[in-house]
Amino acid sequence: MTQLLTRRSVLAATAAALFLSPTASAQLFPEDPIIDGVRTNDVLKIRQALLNGVSANSTTADKIPLIILAAQLGHSDALAELINGRARLNDRAPDGQTALAVAARRGDLACVQLLILAKADVDKGGKFDETPLFQAIRSGNVQVVKALIEAGADLALNDPTGRTPVELAQELRLNRVEAVLREAGAS
């Protein structure tokens, strides 16, 4: 009888832990179809959710706007569908990031170009108030830096520590990025 109670206790404790665990519950219970569509880059699932009245400005349980989630994952198809669904381009995640800052930091040219074409603010600060240009410099991706410059990113802005874009590129020893910045008129 004691062994039976012990087994039941273990099973009950395991079931309770699974029920209360956010990770386990996410695996046991399906999430919102639009969030699942963004996570899996499933344009049809996103489109259907939007047609069913779900907002492109929805957020995850962690309050991350879906447009930022798509940028974080590098899912340009999902990002394009959210943009077409009128997602707010300059929303911020709880950590202050915008979708463009996230895409620039990842060095994701496709997502950066989509957001620029949709008219996301190229100078809206992201994490620690760094603009997408500073995030792109950190990524080391010359093409993303060029795309932001061509979109009108302000080369005269400093980061929160007072560095210019050129100074950050020098500090990170990114000679090609520095050359692109100087060629564009940054000092």
C-alpha cells in the first residue's frame, strides 16, 4: 500500500509540475495560430489568422510584438505577411528593441530591407537606445550598414556612450564597415 501511495504521489507531483511549467504547457497545449505561424514562418497560417480577425499587432505571452519575433527568428516571409497585415513597424519589445534594430543586429539583410521598404524608422533606438545603424555595425554586416545609410540613417548620432558610428567600427576593428561609413560622410 505504501508503494502504491508513493507511486501515486510521484505521478501527481509530475502531473502538477507539467501543468504548472510554462515550457511543458506550451508543448501540451497549442499556442495561438498566428504566433505558431510566425515561429514556423508559415505565411498561410498567419494570413488565415489575420483574415479571422487576429491583429498583426498581437504579442507573445512575453509581450514581444510578433513583428519583432519574426525579425528575431529571421523569418522574412512571416515578417512580410505581418507588414502586409499592417503591423506597427516601430513597436518595441519589453527590452526596448524594435524590429529593425533586431534585424540589423542579426545582420539580416532581407528583414532589414523589408522593414526599410515598409518605412520603419531607421533612427529609432533599440536596446540601450542604440539606433539600427549601431546595431548593424555591431553585426559587422557591410550590406546591412549600406542599406541603412541609403535609407537615410543619421550618421551624426552618437551611441549612449558618446561614440560615433566610425568610432564604434574602429573599436570593433571593422575596417570595411568603417570605410563604408567614411565614404558616406561619417566622421
